[in-house]
Amino acid sequence: MIGVILLFLVCAAIIAGIYLNVTARAAAAGRQIQEMQVRVYGYHYLTGDAGETYVPIEELEQKIANLASQLAYLTSYSIMQERVKDLNLIPIEADHIDYMVVPGYVERQTSSLAPPPVPVVVNASTIDPEFKQSLFDWVADQVGKTVKLFSEAQP
Amino acid sequence: MRKYMAEHVVPAGRIRRKQPVREVPEITHSVREKAGQTLTGWRFNLLGVLFILAGVMIIIQLFRLQFSPERSEFVLQGEQYSRTLHIFYPPRGDIYDRWGRLLAGSTLVYEVGAQVDNVDNPDSIAFALSKVLTSHPEYDYAGYSDDIFAVIHEAQISGTAYVQLADFVTPEELTQLQDWARNYANLPNVDYGEAGRPSLDGLVYRPRLQRYYPENELAANVLGFVNREGNGMFGVESEFNDLLAGAPQSVWMTLDPYQVTEIPQLEAGADIVLTIDREIQAAAEDVLNKGLEDSGADGGVVLVMDPNTGEMLAIASTPRLDPNEYWNYASVFTDNTPYNRAISQDYEPGSVFKVLTMAAALDNGAVTPDTEYVDTGSIQIGGITIHNWDWGAWGPQTMQGCLSHSLNVCLTWVATQLGAGPFYQYMQSFGFGRTTGIDLAGEASGRLKIPGDTDWYEAELGTNSFGQGVAVTPVQMVMAISSIANGKGEMMMPHVMRSMVRDGFQYTPTPQVVGKPISAETARHLTDLLANSLEGESSDALVEGYRVAGKTGTAEIATPKGYTGEATNASFVGWGPVDNPRFLVYVWLEKPTSSPWGSVVAAPVFRDMVERLVVLMDIPPDGVLQGLVNH
């Protein structure tokens, strides 16, 4: 009788341990995702963000926009004119240009800023199921995969 | 046998003896021990009962809470701690020139505030901010430091968690504040007296985006600007504000890591690609600045349009404001000066209007290019006498001569030959008296008085024929003249938006034909007339190697005392190359002082512009092009 009770307790302890392990990992992953999405509490400390591991997507987009603007400034008309002067270049005049026929020449095209077309997946989740499913979902999933694996392995 | 013996014989010395009953000694407890055991048991039992009672109470309380009137309040409190409201501000859409060069983007700025509970020394914070943010007019005043201290102090009293102290802080200023914070943190631990240890603890910041114009003043009149509240003002920023801004979205972000949700798909602001060519715009602004300097004019406009599509390649206007410092608006645009003269300021165009009068008359058949008119130096109409610009009589003139010499008397006669009704019908067909519909905010409609209006008199027909007594904007002029310049008679709607990029797709509207006020044949004949006129006059507008058509204009400016020859509007409109028109250029200089005449001050500006245009647009000289075609 005692042996049965002990067996039951050991099994319960193993399941509890696995459950705690999985849920702890899920919680950690969930927190990582949150930190990658937004700065949850909103603010940076002036003396530095100790322990900051991730820069949220929102702030990355802001940094990208900022860098694009900096690049635009560095290639702006006035800056380019200064570089032209530094290089001792002068604007060409119409009567100094030689024109020639270039077979197959394609005239300069105006800007196309749209990204190349990609397959559109409607309502596709970007969060892996491991971060969202419960322990029981995970077990059922693993069992299903195993069964599928064995069924596919059969001739 | 052995077995038998074994069963019946008991070896000597191993006689089994009955084992004596082993008596277990009775455990005896003293009376005291018995009493203690009873007491311990009683205590354990009591403890057990208490625990059970506590558990039962907790369970009862849990059930009670589920049905108590305060349940909703507790749920609300729980929700407050389980999630946080986050407002997503999608970046404002970018604005590009036709080749994809960024004209308006975004840059990082910071909101600085205090987490009140963590503030150690409000004095230090107030002092640091007042010293670092001196470049902000709104923070650069004597009592700013005291105000900061008061704000933090009030927040501490009221228990407010966070207060905003400054906004639009630049990265450089933030770096300075961070340096201050580090320096304070490294101070030795000594007694700092009543002031306390200096510290910027509790000062926090949050990054966000602000509109930024990398080209500074370039194309500022076209772009407009975005004000402190994030609203587009003037130009493209105002016209397309709803498209560019995107929609901010408030989202409750859960703090429960098991319930992470995806960031919602934000409706980001659309990007806009303009028809403006940065290089041509810069050239137009350069040429205009030089023209103003040479002529001493108060202000001016240079417009460059593709007459085949209505695309505006450049819109240069004065004065110009650096949109990154939009707060200087009031000091730049004084005396009701419009933000963009090209669309918002109407004026009497003068002789450039004769092009349209002649177009109407040729199209109507009232005159032909060879029609001869004997100019006597004056003509009566509606009770007034019209004279030529030089008060002279030019004798017999063909229509080309009338245009070449810009004869007011001849054009008045042409208008009378056409008749008031058809003349004004043509002028309305050319779009005068109403806005063109250009996609820029703040367009003026001008004024075209027509028969039937209470303030229209017969004499208007004469004065209108040479561009006096009619108020037009420069963009109305280029729209009207596009019908002649493109050689097809089709009037193209001027526009600055070439395409829009939204949700990963680029939409490019097709150019719109506003109307066809004249025939293609009329357009070609008139272009020839005007090209010949320029060549015959050896105009300053001629460009070596390229055949261009055009017309000068000089209009007296109306004052409360009547028209005065001392202040004029000098204009020039021209297009080319005549055989394959690629550009239409309009120049307007307001009140030039070096000379009042458009032929003297405006025509050279046109020539300078075209000389740069043909290089920037890769337009070979006519002779070279002909050679290449034959090749």
C-alpha cells in the first residue's frame, strides 16, 4: 500500500516538475516576446537600462526611420554640392555634352518604392505554438507527431 | 530412518524447553507525562481545527467575493495590474521626389519626464533641464527651473506616478542630460548640506518620431511642414495629411506572459512620391534667387511643368522657410505673404496673357496668322482708350508682329474681333476664375470678371486681352498654356503627387486632361508664331541649340491711386523644344527694380532655367537630335 502511494507521489512530482519546467520556459519566452514588441513600462532610465536585452520592434522601426533620414541628409543636395566643390568638379554645360545612340538603352525610370510582391498569408500567426499552447496541448501535439511519424514510417 | 529419528528423537542437550513467557515491561508514564500528551494532542487538534476553519473561511470568502457587489471593482483593479495601455503611433509617411530621394522623413526626439517616486533631488533635475534645454524657446525663460521644481513637488504631494517635463528633446540634448546623470552618480559620498546630494535619479525618457526634412529649405513651399501637434500645414503635408499621418492605435498589452498577443497591424501612413525632381527644383530655386538678386524684385516664382502630363517638375517660390524650424513662420512670411505664391497669390499677368487671347482668336477663326492689322497707336473700347506699351503706332502688322512687339492695341482689336462672349468662354475653358485642382493646400481661384457681373464693363474686354484687369495665379497660367505647349490642345491638370505607396502597393494615377480649349492645329500654329517672334526679336530668352517658344509679360500693378508704371509684374512663359515639347517654364518677378520690363528681367531667368533643364533632362540640342534620328 505504501509502495503504491509512493509511486503515485513520485509520478505526481515528475508531472509537476515537467509542468513547472514547461510553464517557466513559456513564461520566460512570453516575457521575451513582450520585450521585443514594446517597452512595456514605456520609459528608459537616464542612467541606462540595466539588464535590457532586447530593443522592441517599435523602437527598432523608429531607429530605422531615423537612420533613413540621416542617410537622406548625407546625400542631400546641399551636402552633395559641398562634396562637388571639395572635389573641384563643375556642372557640365549643354554644349559640352556629346550625345550618341546606344542600342537597347533604357531611359531612366522613375522611382518604384513598393516592395516586391510576396505571397500574402491572411491571419498568419507569427508566434510559434510552443509559446501559446498549454502543457496538455503540447503533450497531445507530441503524441500526434509521434503517431504520424510511425504511421509514415510504415511501408 | 533418519527422518523417522528426526521426528521422534531429540538429541541430548538440545531439549526444547518451553521458552519462558517474555513479559514486556509495561511502559509507565508519570502523571505529568500523561497530562502533557493530552495537552499536545489537544493543541494539535486545535491547530488543525483552526487551519480547517481558516481554509473554510477562505473558501467561503472566495465564493462570497464572486457574488459580492464589489466584484466588478475587484475585477477592474485586477485588470489594471494585469495589462497596460500602449498607444502605437505609426510613423508618418515619407515624401520622396520622383527619383526616390527622401524629401520628408522622420527623426528621433525624446519626451523627458520624472518617475516621481524615484526622484531624489528635484532641484538637481530642474537645474539640469534649465541648463540643457536652452535652445528651446518654450523652455528658455527665467522661471523654468522653478516651474520644473514646482511640477515635481506637486506630483509628489498628489501621488502622481509620472510627470512630463520636456518634449522634443534632441539626441544631443539627451546625451548631455545622460552625462550630467553619470557625473552626479559618481560624486563622492560627503555631506552636501541642505541642498542634498545632486542626483538625476527618477528622470526618464521615451523616444518618438518627429518630422524631419533632410533638404532643409529645398522645396519647402511644396512640402509645407508638420506642426507641434502633428498636423500638416500647407503644401503636400496639409493636402495629404490624412494619408500621411496613419491612424494611432491604442492597445491593451497584457502583462501576463502566458497571454502574449501579437502587435496589431497598424494602419501606417502612406508614402508619397512627388513629381518634383530634386535637381530641377534646386536649379529653379538657384535661378530664381539669382533672378531676384539681379532684378531687385520683391519676390518671385519659377514653375517647371511637363506639358504632356501636367507633372510639376519644380515649384520655386519666395520666401522659403526651413520646415525643420517651422516656428519661424511668422518672421519669414510677413505682410500676409502666402506660403506658396505659385498657387496662393493672384496677380495681373500682363502680356503673357496675350498668348491665350491669340489662341482663342485663332481657334475661333476670328483671325489667322496672316491677318493684317494696321496699328495706329490707340484704340477705343468701352469709353477708354488703349495705348501700346511704348505709346507708339506700329503700322501694318500680322498676328506674328502683334505678338512679337506685344501690341496692346492689336490684341484689343483681336478681342473685339472675337467678341466678348466667345472671348470669356475661351478664358473660362482655359480655367480662369476657378482653382486648377492642383494637389497642394491653399490654392487661390483668382478672378475673371465676365459679362453679367456687376463690376464688368465693356472696357474689360480690351484690358483683359493683354492681361490687365484679370487676376490669375501662376499655376493657372501654366495649366492654361499647357494646352498650347503640348501641341495637342489638351489642357493638363497640374499635379505634384506622382504616386502613393500604401500597404505594399504603389498606386500611380494617370494624368488628367482638364479640357481641350483649342485644337491641336491652333496649338502648333501659335507655338510657331511665338517661336518665330522670339527669334525675330533676338530675345534674351533664346537658348543656343534649342528652339523655344515664349512670350514676355509686363503688367502694371494696381494701387489705391490707380495703375502705376513704377511697380510692375514681370513675367515670361516659354516651352520647348518646339518639335518635341518636354518642359514649360513660367517666370514671375514681382516689382523688379533694375528694369520694369519682363523682356529685360524675366526672359534671362527663363534662359538660365532652360540651359540647366536641358542638361538635367538629357535633352540634346535640336541639331544633334535630328542627326541622331537620321543616324
